[in-house]
Amino acid sequence: MNLSRFPEHLPPTGRKRRLRLLPILLALLGLTLGGLWMLGEKSAPTLESRATGGPKEKAPDFILKDLEGQQFRLSDHREKRPVLIIFSTTWCTFCESEIPHFKSLHAKYGQQGLEIVNIDIRESQTKVASFAAQHQLPYQILLDEDATVSRIYEILGVPSLVLVGKDGIIVCRQCQNVEALVEEALKE
């Protein structure tokens, strides 16, 4: 049977095809714009926005245990020193490749007052302790075994950096030039 005589059986062409795609394209555009808007709403203030009086985000306080079972409370460091928080895991190869950089930050700024803590997410104390010993990590290692703190800080991937100023305000997330920001935070 030749269907060419019955145009309703032919695939849409030209204008009809474009009109059928229009609702799909509009829905995708809406989802994209909505996603961008949501990302913009959740982004942390930058040093520039803090300097110009932009929005300030107070770092959520937390208490975690370190590898020796001692408690670390972020608010204990308020008004004393800035804190660089590194969120990581032992299985993350990029986290591991960043260790020399984190060690150099500790060596350079630790004596000047920067507190560096590594929050390991969803891993056992034994596994993390072995990893820390193997890599001779000089900064404090905290255990976020149930990922509570990483959820509060909205950590989506590792490694993630959060620099908290002496005033308890987040200076940056995923800091692009962490050394310059650390130096600025130490001056405050």
C-alpha cells in the first residue's frame, strides 16, 4: 500500500516540525534558567562582595572528632584565627594529588595563625588514620562519618575548600586564589 497518498502518515516537515519542538525547547530553556538562578542563589560571597558590602554568609558551626578522638568545634576559633576547611576522601585521586599544595599552605601559613582542617567524608577512622599516616598529613584530620557537616556546607564534590575568616564569615568556597585570600584573612 502506498501511503504517500495519505499525508497524515507522512512525518511532519518544515513549520509543523518546528512547532512540535517549540514546547520541548521552551521547557529546556526554563529548566536551564531555573538551575542557573538556583546556583546563583546558593553561591557563597566572594572576597570582592564582602569588600563592597555584599551578602555575608556565616559559617555553620560544627563539632567533629579528630583521629585521636578529640573534639574540634569551629566556633572555638572565631576571633582567633582563620580556618581553611578541606573536604576530601581517601579514595579521591585528585584530593591525593592536592596534598603537597595543602602541606605547603600549612608550612607557609600555619605559623602565621591559619588553622587547616581536613574533613574526611563517610570513611572509617581506621582507613583515614592509615591514609593520614601514609601521607604524613601535618594538619588536623576530622571525621564526618555520616556526612552531616558536608551536607550542611552543601559539598557536592571533593576536594572542596572553604575559607572561614576570623569573624566566622565564609571568605570563599572553592577559592581560586587561596593564598591571596589566606593572606588577606590573616590581616583582618
